[in-house]
Amino acid sequence: MDRQSSVPDLVAAIPITKLRPPLLADHTLHRPQPIQDLHRAVTSCRLTLLAAPAGAGKTTAVTTLHATFPQLPMTWVALDEGDDTPHTFLLLLVAAVQQVAPTYGLQVQQMLEMGNPQEVDTLRLIGLLINEMTAKLDTPFLIVLDDLHRISDKEIHTALDYLLERLPPSVHLIITTRHDPPLRLAQLRVRGQLAEFRLADLRFSSGEVASLFQKMHHLDLTPVELDLIQTCTDGWPAGLHLLSLSMSRLESTERRSDFLRHLSTSQRYLFDYLIEEVLNQLHSRDRDFLLQSAILDELTPRLCRAVTGQVDAAATLDRLYRQNLFLTLTETADPLAEPTYRPHALFAQVLQKQLLQSGMDVAQLHRRAADAASIPSRRIHHLLAAEGWREAAEAIIDLGRLQCEREFVHSDLIEWIERLPASIRAEHYWLDLIRANYLKQQGKVTDAWQMAKAVYITAQAHEDTAAEFEALWTLVSYLTEQREAAWQARFEALIAARPELLSPLRRCYYLMSQAWQTLYGQGWEAAQSYFFDYLQTAEAAGDVQVYYSAAQHIGPQWFFTDQGIEPVRRFDQAALHLLGKEEGLPQAGIYVRQAWIHLLQGNLPAVEPLAQQAGRIFRLMGSFAWMDLVVDWALLNSMIARSEVDRLETFVQAAERRLSQVDTQRQHLPEYWLALWRAYWLQDRWEEAAAVRARLEAVASKRALLDGWQAYAEKRMSQAEEFLLAATRYHRERRWVGTWGHPGLDLALFYLLQERPQQALNAWRETAIEMQQREMPGLPLLTGRKIIPLLELAWRQEVYTAIAQVSLDAFGVGSAPRAIPIPNSDEWLTPREAEVLQLLLSGATNQQIADRLVITRRTAKAHVSNILQKLGASSRAEAIARAHELDLSP
């Protein structure tokens, strides 16, 4: 599938004209010095701020910069009041940069589409965008945020501070605004990273005023008149432009001077007065055209023709634009596209005020605009303005159903629903279904469930199968703790009779949901059937969002199906082929699964780099509670295999502090405690292991394993065996090894410690068969180095030798140690003593030997004493010299 085809629907709905700078009007005066100053600023400072009142020429200055230096890449965001949410703002920012770098921000787009707009982790997403800027924008690049004063959301301002703090050197931000934004401007000033342009920098000088009126507008004015204009307008560009329009109709010097003397010195009153004067001078047909079009955010020939009824709308717009009536023409890359004009903000306000006073049927104008709107959100806006409540409700439902289908409901829909009269809302139960989906996104699951339950009953009464299905989707697929058997049965009956109700994407969501629910209900046979259906359906869906979902839904538990690791590995390879290796959510999910594959296959050095890489991406993108846990568990198992007990203790303590703050993660703390218990068990620290075991009393599924080893420590061997056998039986049902390891290996080790080698080999054989079938020869690593004697026994007795060898190699043991005969003596060094001798020869202390072999210091000391006795040595130094003399090499 082509990468570009995966652009989210929300991004595709952004009017391209918001992402294009306006074209420079023909009447624009060339002002070399201000533009050179601006160019110097934007190429040397992180932020260039143009803060001045309306009509000061801020946008014109930046547009002139773009026209003067076309070789300097510039992307544009024209901000409106409707962009005042972090979610929408980020979408606009990404879409704008894509006008120059088409592959930029694709991962963030997908995350914004899939996520809850009320819970956007803005700083993390900005961090990801900064990383992409660093990687992809290595030449000078300008990002323009036009009219930032329309944005009041504090989170957006915080994000901009974060962006400005970390912008790569090649990227520069330009902000136009009517007032200073609440950013850390003082900090930027101190660092020399801020360039500021105020009204004094943008106003016209006396010489520029003279050039504007005499050269551009061909008005032969006297020095006195030019001084009056300069005094009256104080060089305000908008006032100068309006004055030029008005004065071009005045023939004598006396009339012009009289006109200038009577003007108000207040710029806003001047603007209102002059616009009204200009409008009064227009032909009534043109004036009506402008007033009727004032309900539109953007003016195109097609929309204006529909609203005004004037068939020559294209010619009228072109003529008014060329008459300099405060219309800007938006730049477009497509020469065949319709021209799009945007009115100056103050001009639009005056026109809208005049429209309300004109007596025209404003509601009728909005109805025409709604009929002509090609973007659903704009159609809904006009229908609501026209009080076309039923049509608006139906339009909201049409758009809402699409968003529900993609598991994402935008907050705008909820605002629109709230604007509808209560009587209209009561007539359309689909509106409640949309609200239920939105509540679910916000985590208000009980409210969502209550609303969906009520609609389910209503939909059945109306025989509305689609609405019934949508209600059941909330009741069955998500709120599993409140499910009723009748709902599940009805849901399955609906999708059996009407399979089209489940789109390919939703079918994937459903199958994965059922796989997890079934796994912990009916077990593996039913669960893996759902899972394999999921993999097949996902690969056939052709929707990149499947792989974003998979990043969070496919955990290492699914390596334990009857087919082992291969199905998931094949799925991940297909995802990488489609998505490439850019760092994003799907890749993070693949990395953590690869870490687990390496762990289970005994490639210990590859585990931590992959797990840490996945964790970094997850942290950068936001909170992914489940996958964060899976990353941690891979790291904990790596620490167990490496006997890094101190590090593991510190890691678990930090996790306790972090996870206790999050409800969805707190319940998984037992997995961390189990890893800590295993670490203490490895070092025979039985008292500390017992203290951890006490914290795990409620974890019945793992308690048999812990109880078995606790009984062993207390020399209750019969009970220990019963507990470990019970743990092994439970594992056969659940299969997953988590941070506690494979109980079958614990049972085999127990038998070996009890000097029952044949039973130990039998238990090993049963577990090794499972490891071979599932391609998991590294499972012994999860038990830790205590398992080495069992692996050595299996190697010597040639019982699944290849399986044993993988973990021996990972532990650094290589081939199983051999007993070594001592020349000229009847003594032999045992395999363990041979290992100790090898460490003695390297200069290891007793404590280092204990740490390396995962035994107690007392046991290490005992082995050293035995070696000294067998070599006839009285000290460690003498034993080392004697070993070299006899050429003893373990």
C-alpha cells in the first residue's frame, strides 16, 4: 500500500488554503529595508515575532518575504478560532510541514487520529516532531503561524515553548499576532534567540507614504496633504490603503484636505468609517455580493455563486481583488484549482456587521452555503447557523458514524450536538451513540455503558440494526466487566447475518479483543483461533492503522500458541515492509516483540538494546501502559539471566513508585515482585524471598511456584514437590512465562537438588519438547544461573543437548564443564570445582566467584577449600601455582 494513501481522514479534511501563504497583491509597495531586516531575523533567530494591531501589515510582510526569497523553504498555518485545541493544532502543524516534506509526521498523524483528542500528550508528540525535524529538515526552513492571537489554549502555548526550546538549528518559527503570546519571550530575548517587529517597525515612513500615494496610486498630493496622512494614520498600513481608495475619488486639494482634517485619529474607528465609505462607493451588486459572501470563511467562485446567485462570481471576485478590497488570494500548487480568497479579519467583521443590519435573509444564505459545502464540518456549521436543526443532526450523524467506525470521535461533534435543541436530540438516538463513543474515549466507561444500553433497547424497538450493532460494540467489545451473555449472543448473531457491519479494521479490533477475552476465559484452543483469524484479517485489511493497533495489542503471550513464534514474526516482517523502519508506534511494538524473541531464543545480548529502543519510542509518543510493562518485563528477565540482582532491586523500586500512580498499571506490580523473588531465590536469600512471597499472597496462579521453593528452604520436601507439580500443571494451561519463568524447569531443578537425576531428566525432557516445538530454547535463562547444573546434566546425558547448549552458551558456560583428573593422584575436580578453579586462575575473590556462579559466598569458600585440599596446597596462591604446574585447564 502506498504510504501516502494512509493519511488520516482528519488531515485530509483540512482546507489546503489554510496551509498556503496568500499571494502578494499587485498594489503592494516594495519596501526593501524592512524585508531585508525580516530576512536577517528569520534566518538567525529561533523565533521572529510580528506583534502589532490589526491592519499593521504583519501577514503582508511575511508574504513579501516569501515572494522576495522564494529559495527559502516556508510552510504556513493560517490559524482560526476553531484551531484552539492541541489535537487540531498539531494536525495543522504536521500538515503544513508536509507541504514541503511530504513524509513528515506520518506517525504522529496516525496517533492523533486513533487517540482521544481530550488526552493528547502534546509535549511527547512535539518531541517526536522535533526529532523528525532534526532528521529531515537539515537546510534553513521557516514555519509561519499566522494570527496566533486566535489561540488561547494554555497547553498549545506550553507546547510552543517546548518547541522553541528544542528547535534544531535549521528550523525557524515566525509568529504573527495582535498581542504578545504567553510564551517565554524574556528567556529568548536574553539568549539572543528572539527578533521582534512591532507597529513602529511595520508602519510606513513619510517617504514610503509618498511612494504609496504618488507612485502606486498615482495621486498627486502636496507635502501638506502627505503630512496630514502621515499624522492621521501614523503610518498604519491598513488605514493608508483605505485612504488611498477613498481619496482617489476626491478631485480637489480642498476636498482632500477637508476630508483628512475630519478623520478620527482612532485607527479602529478610522477603519470602520473608511470601509463603510468604500462600500458605499461600490455598485450595489458588488456590495451585496460582499455582504452575502461574508458568511463564508473562504471565498471561492463556486461557493460565492451558490450563496449569492451571481453566475459571474469568478469575475466579480477577481475584480474586487484587483480593486484592493482587503481580499488576499491564497497560493496554490495546482494551476487548475479554483482561486481561493480570504478576507481581512477586520474587513470581514465590518461586512458581517453590515449584513446583520441589511435586512437580508441570513439563514437562507447559510442554507445555500450548506448545500454547496464540500467539507462536512463546514456544511454542519452553516446548517446550525441557519437553524436547520434536523438537517444538521443528520449531517452530524453521517460524520459521527464515520468517526465511530475509525474509533475516534472529535470533540467538535460533541459541541455541535450540544447546540441542537433538546427536542431534536431526543429524536435522533444516533447522537447518543456518538456521545457514548466519545465518553468511552474519555475513559468515562460507566456513562458510556449506560448511554449505549439505553440506545440498544431503543434501536431494537425501531429495528435499526446498524444502531443496535453500534450500541453492542460498546457494550460487548470494551466494557467486558459488565457484559451480559445475551448481548454477546446477539452481537455474534448480527455479524453472522450481516458481516458487512464489521469493516476490515473493526473486524481486526474485534478479533483481537475476543482473543484476549477468550484466553483468560476458555483457554488457548479457542483463543488462538481468534488470534490467527486476527493475523489473517489484519494482513488482508490493507489499512496501516492495523499495525498501530497491533503495537499495543500483540504481546509476547501470543508466542505461546501451538504455532509458536513464527506467525507473529511473519506478521511483523510484513508490517516493516509496509511501513519502513522509521521510528513510530508500530515499529516500537515490533522492537519489543523482537526483544522477547531474542530472549526466548537465547540471544541475550540483543534483548536490552531492542527493549530500550522500544521503551524510548513509547515514552516519546505518550503513555502506552500495557506495552511499557512488556518492555519492563523483558528487561527484568535479562537482569535475572545476567544475575544483576542489585540493578534489578533498584529497577523494581523505581517501578513501584511509577506504577502506583496509575490505576491500569498498579495491578501489574506482582510481575515485578515475582522478578524480585526470583533474584533473591537465585542467591538463596530465603528470608527476603519469603517477604516478597508474602506480598504475593493474592496471586494464586503463581503462588504454587513460590510455595514450592519456600517449602524446599524449610526442608518440607514432600510438600515442595506437590507445589511444584501443581505449578507445572497450571503452566500447561496458561503457557505464558512472564517474569517467573517456566515451572517445569523449576521442578526438574528440584529433582536434581534432591539427587533424583532420572526424574530431573524426565521433567527436563518434557519441558525441552515444548521449547523445541515453540522455538524457545532460551527459556532456561528466565530461571537464572541456578539452572546450569541441570543443563549440564542434560548435555552430558544427551537429552535434548542442542536445547541445553543454547542457554549454556548464553550463560557463558559454553559446553558443559567436565570433571578434571589431577595427574599423579586418584583425585578428580568435579565440574563445579573446575569452574571455580577457572575463576581462581583469573584472580577472582570468593565473593566474585559466588556472584559469577550465583552461589553463596559460603558455598564458594567451601569449593575453594576442596580444591586446595585436592591439590595439596595451603593457600590460594599455592593452588594457582600448582594448577599451572600440572597444566590443569578446565
